[in-house]
Amino acid sequence: MSANEQIKQISQRIFYLRDALDISAEEVAERLSIPLEEYLSYERGERDIPISIIYETAAILGVDPTEILIGEAPRMSEYCVTRKGHGVKVERFAGYSFEALAHNFIGRDKEPMIVTINASDKHADLVSHSGQEFNYVLSGKIGVTVGSRTFELSEGDSIYFKPSIPHGQYAISETAKFLTIIDKE
């Protein structure tokens, strides 16, 4: 499935959930602290939805982010095994993809994901969200911007930071892969 098709499906799920819960678009936009038109462009599938907005929207709608991402609720309450290459894959935009590793665990308070990024001329927009974040480089070399600082990390390096500070990652090598664990706080 292409990234555009995924964006449309995610957008539709957000619209249907919001509509079913009788929550106005204005209320969601206000709680996300973004302009209404920006929120509506996400909900209409006109713009790529940052992963932080998906997670915040899920919290506002009272659902697990997995329901928005894949349309199914998590089912496991004691453990969740994810076999190599079988996490839920989400293509966010060209050259950047996520593989959720605990998507099937009910009530998780951490979000572990494998992130694969490809070198490109355009760095991802900086984002911010609540909680805490840990990145561990599995292969390649990445740049991590946190606020006004940028760090170059190679295989085996890690960074732990407050993601309320605008941040973003980009590939320095042709392809890079890192584990990220986000505390959903």
C-alpha cells in the first residue's frame, strides 16, 4: 500500500471516530493546539499527518493509536511478541517509515518502533510531543536535532531526550535504522 493510500485510510478513521464520538473538528484542533484548517487538512487526507498528531488525536478520541493506524484494537494484555519484520509498518512520507513493535499490547505506556530513514535533500519537519524519547542507532548514521543542537549518531550510539523540545531525525548515510521508544506519559 502506498503512503498516500495509508494517509487517506488514517484520515478516514480519524473522521469516523470523531464523528461517532460526536466531537467537533474545532474541539480536536483546539486540544491539539493547531489551527482548524490544518487539522481539517489532515482529516481530509490532504496533508501527511505527523506521527505525534496521530498519537495525540488518539488520546483525544480515547482510542489506542493502533486503531487509527491499522483499524484494529490491540488484543494482548499480558505480553506481545512481534516477530522480525512483522510489526505494523507505517509509511509516513517518502524515505521515512515506522515499524510498530508493540501495537497489539493493550494499554501500553511506551511505543517501541523501528524507524528506517533514507538520505534525502529534505529533512523531516521538527515535531514535538509529550513524554520522553529514546533513540538507539541499529545501522547507518543519523542526525538528530533537538532544539538548536544537532547530534550525529552512528551504529550503537543513543540519545535520550524530552520530545516536548522540537526535534527530528534524518539519515546521514544512504539508509539508517534506529530503535525509538517513546514514553506516552
